[in-house]
Amino acid sequence: MKEKSLSITLSKTGYILGPAFFLLILFWPAENFFIQIATQNLKGISIGPEVIQSLASSVRVVFGLLFWMVIWWITEAVPIPVTALLPGIILPAFHVIGFNNNETFLFNPVHALRGYAHPIIFLFLGGFLIAAAIQKSGLDRRITLWILTRGNLANSTRGVLLGLMSATAFLSMWISNTATTAMMLPIGLGILRRLNVKPGESNYGKSVMLGIAWSASIGGIGTIIGSPPNGIAVSILESQKLANINFLDWMKIGIPLVVGFIPLAWWLLNNRLKPEVKQIPGGKKELVKERENLGPLSTSEKAATFAFCLAVLLWLTNPFWPHLFPQEIYEKMSWINEYIIALGVGVLLFCIPIDWKKRRFLLGWEDTKFVHWGTLLLFGGGIVLSDAMFKTGLAAWIGKSFIGIFGNPSTLFMVLIIIVLVVWMSDVTSNTAVASMMVPIVISIAFSTGKDPVALALSAGIAVSLAFMLPVASPPML
């Protein structure tokens, strides 16, 4: 009750402080300060005093908006996705302008709302729909039981823990971390009931619960669609024309991290929370029986498997199409990228018949309840906010301020600072919101210090998914 009361108080306080800080910065008598920020990157460019004044006012608005959004995100004064809609309203309302290719750039409604339709949003929309098909068909449970019954995993408590964590991580690469955790927990609890141990009291019970939660977050970094912060980092890098990271490029980074972190987390749980029992009586037989009770693959499961494999195959081979097809053929299909693939397979899921006579398809519109619509809005808000920070010069000023505080540390030390900071922030608020705030700042710091912006941005995007200190650090932990 005390925690709930504190949360309500914090929310009420943030509700007032957010717009209050925005107004305070808007009327803060420090015109020269904002003019300095606005003109720091305009050396050698001839612009009139009226434009400089407009740029300074724009920096003021974006600075205030950043404070407003950070406060509302941290305190959750309103739903987090609602806060992400603020840039689409505030930027056009205050006629915010920026500089782009040595020309002034007005954030009119068209430009301010463009970020809410960024291609990365459709990549995640397609991913959510594929995940919905996997969940609805029950394919996720079949995959889990198949992994758990490999070899002798199910005969020992340590083996079962490794199997649960591996299955969770694999599913979380394609399905949302929260949905994966919700699906895996009943399986874990069922195993604990067979051992007559209580999740919150026995070491092994704690290991199973924490192992599932941790693995969901770790698995999420394996693919672009595994966790929203991945998409935030990729979309901002693409919007700033710094890098175009495709599905395969991300997996080259993410998969090795998952393969490394899962055994490490498993080892840590086994050594810090030593299990009271070593063997599970009839463990494998029970799980095999449970798997056999599922029967043969249903039509829905076959259709979901086909759609999933098709999407993954196209995503992984797409970068090689220029080398696989004759030039005249490739030129006609060069418009197909990972975003179009996701959208195309997403549409296909609504067209695959499961029972033609009853007009029943693999997915119906009611299944869009599985889509995390709020996350898609968060993408848009983060992209628009970061674009405004870059074009007004606010991001560059933050980068230079970083040098004033920390100097110009080595790349390794800077990555360490970024990881510690974003992990700490992710422990107290939404990791997607943290990515939206921190990735543009990290990129500006990279520019100011001469470091690789792609490496630092990806470090921040990945690190936000690895916050495990507090239960509120990520939805799976709850």
C-alpha cells in the first residue's frame, strides 16, 4: 500500500512539474544562453537576426519539451505513450524551426508527424502480428516443451533452469518480453509444484522466476524486433543518416550477446541461489507426456510456422538479393526491404485460411489486441524529439556540456559511463522511454568527442534492456 501511495503521489507531482518546467524554461530570462546554443553550429553561415531569434526560441521550446517529457516519463503522470505524442503537438504549435543542410527547417504538422510513420514502426507492427500468430496458435508452448525435452535437460534442476532460460530467450527474440514471460511463468510454476517448492521461498523457486524474467530481457536484444529500444536506436541512427542497420546486421551483434549472457545469468543464479534439490523425479517423462498431449501440429500452428519461417528467411537473405538475382530482376524488386517484408507477412497472416467454410483465418482483427500500439507511438515520439534536438542544436550543446564535465575519456570508459547511466535510468522508468531520451544525447556526445556515434548509440540501445536491479526495471521483472 505504501508503494502504491508513493507512486500516486509521484504521479501527481510529475503531472504538475512537467508543464511547469516547460513554462519556466519558456519564460526564463536567458535569451543570450539560447542564442549561443542556436548559433554554435552556424559558423560561416550568413543568417539574419530574425532567424537567429527564431532559432533561439525553438531551442527554448525543445529544451522545455525535453524536460516535460522526461518528468512525465519518469513519474508516469499520464500513460507513457501519451507523453510520446507531445512533440507532434508542441513543435508545430510553437513554430519550431531548425537547420538542415544549411537551410532553415520548419516543424510544421507534416514534418512533426512524419516520425510517427517511420518505417521502423511498420517493422515492429509486422513483428507484433507474427508474434500474435505464434501465441494464438499455441506454437510458442510447443517450442518451449520441445526445447525442455532435449537430451537430459529435464532430469536435473540446473538443466531445467537452463532449458527454461534458453526457451524464454529464443521466444523473446520474436515475441515481446512481457508476453514471453507471461507464457513461460505457468510452465515454470508447474515444474516447481512437482518439486513441492514455493517460488518466493526456496532458492530454486527464486532462480526459476528470476531466470525467466532475465532471459526475456536478454533474448530481446537478439533481433531488431525483440525489444523496442533496439528499434529506437536503429531508427534514430537512420533518421540522422548515420547508419542503415538491417535485420541481419543487428543479429550479428545481438545473437552473440544473447549466447554469452544466458550462460552467465544461469551460472550466477545457480551459484548465488543454490538449488535445494538436484533431480526432478520423472521430470523429462512428465514434460514429454505434456508435449505429446498437444497432439500433431494443428493447421494454425503449421500456418504460423510457415509465416514465421518465411519472414525470417526473407529478413536474413534480403541483404544478399543483389548477388542472388540477375540485375534486371533485382531492379524490379529492390523496393522490398525488411520493413516491407514485415508488413507483407503481417497482411498475409489475415489472409491464410484455417477453416475456409467458416471464413476463419490465422488472424482476425480481434487479434490485434496482441499489438503493442503504445510502443509504436513511443517510437514516433522518440524519433520526432530526437530530430528536433539535432536540428535546433540542442543535442550538440548537450554533447559539448558532457566534455565540460567529463573531459574526453577513452571510448571504453565512455561506453562504461553510458551503460551505467542508462541501466540506472531504466531501473526507474520505461526502457523504451530511456532509449528515446538517451540515444540522441549519446550520438551528440559522440560527435563532440570524436567517437563512433553508431557504437555508442547501439551500446545505449542494448544496455537499457539489461537493467535487473529493481523489480520495476522492466515489465518481465514485474
